[in-house]
Amino acid sequence: MSQSLFDLSGETAVVLGGTGVLGGAMASALAAAGAAVAVAGRNESRGLERVRQIEAAGGRAQFFSADALNSESLAASRDDIIRQLGPVTILIAAAGGNRPDATLPPGADFCKLPRDAWNGVFDLNLVGGSLLPCQVFGETMLAQKKGSIINIASMAGMVPLSRVVAYSAAKAAVINLTKFLAREWATRGVRVNAISPGFFPADQNRALLFRDDGSYTERGDQIIGHTPMARFGASQELSGAVIWLASQKASSFVTGQNIVVDGGFSSTTI
């Protein structure tokens, strides 16, 4: 009985941003649970490599090109996925990231933060990371009266981290939008939740956390010092939360929630 709660056989899952480290790990977890997985994103080579890894482990996956910031691209990808894999019942909206010109180094003047940098981070994380995917894939989920949407927010959306102010504000907006959609769609068969990872080393933040010799930077030391588990997260440690929220059998009464996976970091700062 307990294992069947997390069996995703017969489900079709889309991982938008599945070409990245965290999104790719989520795609692998969904495939291992039995779902047919669409790895969607702009980087074809990384997407095809993730598909190869999933297939080598016995799972089913295909790569689909998609631009999270373009509704037409998302709709075309959605329709292609439905034709090839079946009706989409799970969406992981994992596109996102930061940019250097929207990051404030120590002593920087917030008043000089470029507007285009701020807008770019909001577009990537809120518009492309949640709004457009929820609109495009949510439309078909509502029509079929079945679906689980999981937005990838961030612990930074709960705690306004000093250097990544635009990213923090954008992820806070993702959490708010998640709650709004959960309320709007609660009686229409579509559940909407968010997962907020803490600090998980990936391409975009590795230089912030580690020196070239593998030791922690000053910033990395500060983070570890505020994390009760005294380490960073590993990408596969998001798998349990993803599978739980994706499964209708396991989380049928769960919507509008923000699940934090951060090694306890937020327990020392909130």
C-alpha cells in the first residue's frame, strides 16, 4: 500500500527546466517512479543527456525544445508532448536563475541596481518560471480536470537574502502566485504547490559557494554556519518532495503549500 501511493505509472510529467541540475534530478526521480517524462528546455545537448541517463536506468523520457518565456513555444511543446507521451498530468516548473548584474556585492548601492537586470530576473523566475507554464499547461489540466503543478520557488523567497534581492523578490512572487492558483483551481481537479530548496550547489551558484580548490568561500562558510545540518543539499534530496506532491494518491488533499527543503536553514532565520 505505501509503495503504491508513490507509483506514477500512467502519468505524463513535464519538467520545464529539466536540462538543469535540479530540474534534471527531478526528471530522473519522476521517471524512476513510473512516469513518462518530458524533459523540456532550451539546451538540447543537456536535455538529450538527461534522457539518455533516464533510459539507461529503465525509465521513459523524451526531450522537447521549449522556451519558458514564450507562450507560443510552450504551447507548441505542450501539444507535441501530448501527441507523443499522452495527456500531461504533472508539471514541474523549474526554469529560473539569477544574473550577475542583479546581484549586490558587499558594499554595493541598492539604488544603483539596473532596472533591466531586475526585470530580467523577474521575467526568468516569475514569468518564465511559473506564470506562463501554469497558464499553458494549466489550461489543458483544467480541461481534463486532473493535474499537479509544482512550482520551484526558493528559500530565498521566504528570507530576503542580502545579495540576491531581485531573485529573492521574484521567488517570493512565485510562492504568492502558487497560493493564488491553488485557491482558484482547488475545486477543478488541479493542485498547485511549490518546493523551496535551500542551498543546492549548481552551475549558477557554485562560484559563490566554493573556491577553485573546493574549499568554502566566505559566503559558503556563512551559509553552512546557519544550516543546522552543516552541509549543502544534494539534488536527489528533492526527489521525495517532488514525488509526494506529484502523486494524486499520496497528496490528494495538499494544495497551496510551499514545501521547504533546506537542511534547517530557515529554522534559524525565520
